[in-house]
Amino acid sequence: QVQLVESWGGLVQAGGSLRLSCAASGRTFSNLVTGWFRQAPGKEREFVASIGWNSGTTYYADSLKGRFTISRDNAKNTVYLQMNGLKPEDTAVYYCAVARYFSRSANSPDYWGQGTQVTVSS
């Protein structure tokens, strides 16, 4: 069983930054992909970014490339999402997820965290 715990969401003004973290436990994560999705009120859950645990290869939603950066610390089993230049439309619950392969589909992950709220005020 995999446990994913997200941290460090919060309220920030437009233009500000946040760094989310996702601590993973419960199994070996080699050969898996860990990523972030987000869901705004009334909208479907959407892909944000993901990273391969072994390869470090990163994938981003095209609209977020350049503002968001995903990284990992294998020793801590932790994945981070650095978010810069935040906009009100980035307001959402951000979820950490683990999947066996890369996909932008919210149907692909096998495990999900509980989510952390990010609110960007204008």
C-alpha cells in the first residue's frame, strides 16, 4: 500500500510562489512515475507535471511549462512542485499521484494523496 502526503499549500497573492511537497511511503518507487494533478471547483482534474523516480525525466502541461518545476529527492522519497508567477486561475486542490507509466490522464494513477489547497488571490 502506498501513502502519499501533500504539504505546503496555502494562500498566496498573484505573482507569488509556493513549493508543494509530496512524501511517499509504503513501497519501492523505482520504475514508477510520480506527478501532480489539480482540480478547480466545477472543473475536471487536470495534469500538471510528473517525474520518473529512476530517470528523473519530467513532463509538464504545456500551459504551465516555464512557471512550474517538478523535482524529486529519492533519499527522502519526496517529490516537489515549485510554482512561480502564480495566477488566480491556478487556484485548485493539488493532488500528488503515483502511476506505473507516464500519462496526462487523471485515470492513469494507481495511488492518490488527499490533496492540498492552493488559493491565489488577485
